[in-house]
Amino acid sequence: MVVVCLATALVCNAQSGYKGSVEVGTDLSFDTSTSFKRRNNTASFAIATVHGYQFNSHFFVGVGVEYNANQTSYLPIFGDARLSLTMGEWHPFLDIRIGGEALDDETQGAYFNPSIGVLRPLNDQLGIYASLGYTNMAGAKYKSSKWQNCAAMTIRVGIQF
């Protein structure tokens, strides 16, 4: 009964409809498959866009694409789910992205990117956000060092519309 009441309150308080975002950031990557002495740690530039449906003020589901460039480039396409809390002027959120690499046969792999962040609404339609996360490209094989796996800490800032 409590769950039904809580779910009804969330849905009735909904700000539902289309939402999109554009973000930029950096990935601070580290090779997880070679010995410590031979690791090739790098920083890269990333730009992403996500579009989907905001079910209510707490739950969003969408799809997105990210271009990430450093010594090699990759282009993951992913599904995105975001759970947000509405606490005053700042809205903390938990975001998870799952997908796969689409750009190159040499860098194919599963894409997994959970993150936490905070959104600051500017008005009913527009907001800015920042997030900190972890990216793992399982099965990735990079051309220069033939990694079997690549992991990175991610820092992102974006605009939600």
C-alpha cells in the first residue's frame, strides 16, 4: 500500500515529456590489463548527447552517443537511465549508461558508465549539471597498445533542455 501511494505521488508530481542534453568532459583513463610498469594512462576529450523521456521529476530513460578522442577515438552508443532527487535548488542524481562501441573494429567492446552528479535547474525547461563517474570498455582493443580492457574516471558538465 505504501509503495502504491509513493508511486502515485511521484507520477502525479511528474514533469514528464521529452528531455535532451549535451555535455563535454574528460576521461582520465588507465589501462587495467597490463602490468603497472607498462601502463599507458591518458586523458581524453569527450562530447555526448542524450535524448529521451522524463517519466516524472525523478526518472529519465533515453539513448545517447558519445565521441571520445585521445590517441584513438571511440564512439559508444548507449542506453541511459537517470534517477534524480529534487532537493531545493540542487538536484543530485545517479546515472547509468550501458551500450557498445560503434566506430571501429579495433576498439569494439561493451560500454558501461555509472556516474553521480548534481543538476541545477535554471528554469522549467533548462538546467546545467556536472557529474563524476567511471567508464569501462570491456573487451576493447586499442591499436597502439592492444589493451584488452580500458577504464577511466569521467568528469562531465552539460546543459539539459
